[in-house]
Amino acid sequence: MMSKRFTAQATRLLTTRTNQSKSESTPLPECEHQGPEYVGPSYEQILKTRQAHLTPNLLAHFKKPLVIHAGHMQWLYDHEGRRYLDMFGGIVTVSVGHCHPKVNKALSDQIAKLWHTTNIYMHPKIHEYAEKLVAKMPGNLKTVCFVNSGSEANDLAMLLARLHTGNQDILTFRNAYHGMSPYTMGLTAHSSWRYPLPGINSGIVHVMNPDPYRGLWGGSACRDSPIQTQRTCNCASPADECQAGLAYYKELEEVFKYSLPRGKVAAMFAESIQGVGGTVQYPRGYLKRAAALVRANGGLFVADEVQTGFGRTGEHFWGFEAHDYQPDIVTMAKGIGNGFPLAAVVTTPEIASCLNKALHFNTFGGNPMASAVGMSVLEVIEEEQLQSNCKNVGTYFLKCLNELQQRHDVIGDVRGKGLMIGVELVADREKKTPLPMPHVLEIWEKCKDLGVLFGRGGLDGNVFRIKPPMCIDRNDVQFATDVLDQAIKLAKPNN
Ligand SMILES: Cc1ncc(COP(=O)(O)O)c(C=O)c1O
């Protein structure tokens, strides 16, 4: 295989030059860290291998896909030495920062001692970590089962709910994303993420998404966010009862009346803020009412905290806390491990006991390396006060983006909480027609060329998703906002 080598000095020169020439009016914020030189196969070779040997469905972001070979905190480096501000954190996964020194050390210390035994032996790390994790949970949510991915966590939550209640039907929202395993694909409610397989919808009911921006009802005080939709209503923020929320709740009641066996549901799943669906927030009060309705019908309520957990939403450690209800099961992944494959399901001892009906086993779940990483991630969140950073920097970010929205008609909506933010691009603000894809891609690509990597989401792919490592600061926010401003100005609608 051909190797492309850059000397450290050349890399440094390239980094400086690239940053200056690409972004004269918005210089990249300074960073003391120097990206390491790239050593590895050439760009052309990587492309060739990808096409020849990796599954064809693998998404490559950008017209000219990036080769990223190193990262440090909120920064990523490509093979040519360019530095990028990472506003997507490996899809909402790098919570405390790329290669965070403390997490690196915890992992390398563990690697030097013990990698793996499975849980047939009592290795200490999983026990220490379980104590630390459940201490973050309210009420009797005190039993944890470690797995390796969000889909696995939701698979297990589905199993627990069905076993515990003896019921089959599970509700989720249209526009929800809960995973890609055959079991969770049924929960995920985007046609783009569903294969035409028999049985995936068995026992699954998708209900109307209570989306105050795109949905049937919404107003000027629905969202738990510093920024509201441009719709109007008569509700007073935030104490008044949200009328849009009530209307959506009545719609949910209709589903129970007409589509479900009376008193016999297994569960309802909800992301606390929809992630893949484009950072969609529900009207205040809705989830609390929905949870009561589900319980009155024999079911459990499952909070999917795969994206919203670990302080990202700023005000609370868990996204469900802002909705003022306590779930029966909480699933978590992504940010829990800062990029290490680690996920968990936390529930009550009573619900967990239904697993005694058979053997249940997961080879890698909670292995010593994952547990060491998970523990140090929790420590870093506390020591560096990342939750309050999310609140402060995230609120500032939302205000900057809202100000940008006043200047660009293509920004139809700005929403979110903490560092879980969405910017929806539209062709027509009134009709909310999604901005045509070539235009969206042009803006996105320009942002990348100017040094900022945003994510995208929503059914039409027209929502910029901003969920960076939780360590970013106001300079980064200013830079990212300026870059988005520039990119919108530079991108031509017909490209
Ligand atoms: C809310 C939510 N739940 C579950 C999953 C599935 O996680 P994984 O990709 O680790 O299986 C995702 C992944 O994006 C997610 O966003």
C-alpha cells in the first residue's frame, strides 16, 4: 500500500496557510495542540478500498469526503494537516472531547492491566462504574445492564417492557430514531431508515409527532428553549398550559381509543429531544401526560437518552428531567463512552427481575476498558463542569443563531437546548418547504471548506445538527456562526 508522509513542519505550515487562506474574515480560533503528521495510505487508496471493500451503504459526508486521522478536544485534523472545528462530535458521541487526556489515561491504565474477562468474574471496574452511574439516576432506577451500542440498549428495553408487562404493543413517534437492529428498526420512524422486511412493524405503533414547528399545532411558547418558532399563540410562556401540547395529547388519546388493546400496552419510547429527526422538541407538558396515559394502560415509559444524556442539554443531566416525569427505563449510549463502544439500560430492580425468566448474556457489556472509560467520562463532566458549560455556551449559541436567522431567510427555524441544537433550512419560511438538497449541500460543503464540520438530519436532510463536544467555548461559537453566515452568502441556490 502506498504511504503518504508529511513532515511535522510541513504539516504545521499547511495548517497555518490553510486556515489563513480559507477563512480570512473568520480566522480559526487558536489551539495550542499540533495535529500529528499523517502516516497512512494515500487519499486515492482509501477511496479505492472504501469502494471495493466496505458496504455500499456507508455514508461519506461531503462531495470530497474527508480523511480524518487525528483529534484533540473539539478539533479534528485531516490527512493534509487541516484543522476543523467539530460541531457534530462523531454524531453526538464525543462528549468530553476527542482524545481527552484524562479519559485516554484511564483507558491506557486499564489496557495495561486487563482487557476482558466477561462478567462471569467480578472484575472491579464494572462494579465501581455501576455505583457511579446509578448515583446519577432518580428514584428507584438503580439496576444497570451494560451493552455496547444504542440499538442494543433499546433492544433490551423493548424486551424488558414486553416481558415485564406481558404486553406486546410499543408506541414511538413518527420522526423517531431508536436504532438499526431488526428489533429497533421498527421503532425508528423514518422511511429512509427502514428496509422492506416482513415483521419489523410487528407490535409497533407510530403516533403523531408533537412537533411545534412542522406539526399541525404549535405556537410561540411551546418549546423548552430560549428560541421559539415563528408561529403565534395565546399561551403565556412558560407557566401556562401549552394548548398545542394538549392538542397533540388528545391525538395520542385517540390512538389508545382506536388502535390499541385496552389497558394492554408494553411501552412508549421517546427521545427527550429527537436527534436524527433534526433536533425536534416537544411542547411543554406533553411527555408527562403521555407517560401517565401509557402507565394507565399497563405500559412502561422508556426515555431514550442516547443523545440527550450526560449533561448535553445543559439544565439537567438527563433530558427527561426537563419534561418533569420519571421514566421506568432509561437507555444511554454515545456520549456515555466519548467514542468507546459502551451503552447501558437502567431500570428498577423489579423490572430488571423479569430477565430471570431465562439466561441473558452480553459478552462485551461493561468490560473493564469500557467501564474505565465510562467512569472517567463521568469524572470529567463533573470536574470540568461540562453540564453548565453546555447551558452557558449553548444558550449563547442559540442566541447567535437566532440573530443569524433574522438576516437569512433560508433559516426557517432555530431550536434546541444546551449543546443540542438544530438549524432548519427552508426555501420558503411560510410554507416551510425544505431547502432543495443541492443548496443545502453547497452550504454544508462551504462550512467544511471554511473549517467547521456540521451534522445534518431531519427526514429531508435539511436540518444542520449542532452537537459538538461539550468543551467548546464562546470563541468557537462565534467562529461557527460566522462561518455559517459566510457559507450561506457564498452558496449559490442552483449549484
Ligand atoms: C436516540 C438514539 N437512539 C438510539 C440510537 C442507536 O445507537 P447505535 O447507533 O449506537 O446503535 C441512536 C443512534 O444514532 C440514537 O440517536
